[in-house]
Amino acid sequence: MTDGRNQQRTLVLLRHAKAEQSRDVPDAERPLTARGHADAAAAGAWLARHALLPDLVLCSTARRTRQTWHGVALGMTGSPPEGGPAGSAPVVRYEAAVYEAQPDELLELLRGVAPDTGTVLLIAHNPGISLVSGLLDPQRADPDGLRTSDLVVHRPTTRWAALAPAAAPITARHTARG
């Protein structure tokens, strides 16, 4: 293990995939649509192709985010035609506080990441996920925010514990569509 001072850190923000719209189901229990499942797998394949396999996944406990993570995990493993690298299995933490988190709460959660963690994948909801991306890189963040299945890659310039506004430039972004 390293102490994290010289290790490159990567933060991948992912807004959950497309979910069903239903008044009969509580918001936290809304499932993904068929397109949402396909987009989640496409997001995982993109992460694998770009060697952005997470060491740690922080995921909202809402059904659509859990299903998004499941699809991403399947997409990262690749299928014979894709041949994506699976890598080692990440630590997955389902965090109830992520469901309606404000950007400062998400930032505080990220500051608690172990110093030797290289790549973190945060799967969350709008507006929090878009706002934290804008907080971390106000110059390059999309003013319209993240759409469903949008991935934004930030490279923190500090240790996780010192993560602060404007301290994690955006280096890549992708909208996954399966």
C-alpha cells in the first residue's frame, strides 16, 4: 500500500441510467428502463476500454443507482466480442446519504476515501452529482449538468482527504448509450 501522496487519483462521476417514470412507485424504488440497463452496461464497457476500473464504488441506495452499478459491473467484465478487462473486484459501498446529497455532502463523503485508493466511481443523482462536478472543475463542467448515463472523469490534484473546490480537473466525459 502507498500513502496516497504520489499516487494518481481518479474520480469518475456517473449519473444513474434512465429510470421508469411512475407515480405508483416511491421515487427511491423506481427501476431502470430497458434503455437504462443497456446504457449502464455501455458505461461499464467504456470504463473498461479506458482502463478506469474502480477500486471503490460509492453508490446511492436507490434502486435505479443499484441497478446502474450492476449493469456497469457487467459491462466492465466484457463479453467475448468486446473482450473488456475485468480487473479485480472493487469495494462497493451503498450509501443512503448519497440519495438526496448536496455537493458539499458528496465532497465530504469523498474526503473520507482511504488514502491508498486510486480510482473511485460515484453513482448518484441530480442535482447533486452535477453540482459536485461543477464544484470540482468550474471551468470545464457542463453548465447543463450530467444527463442520465453521463460519465465525467476528474483527476484530483490533492489527497482524497484534502479534496476541495476547483481541485479536480475534468479529463474526460462520455455519455454511455447501449
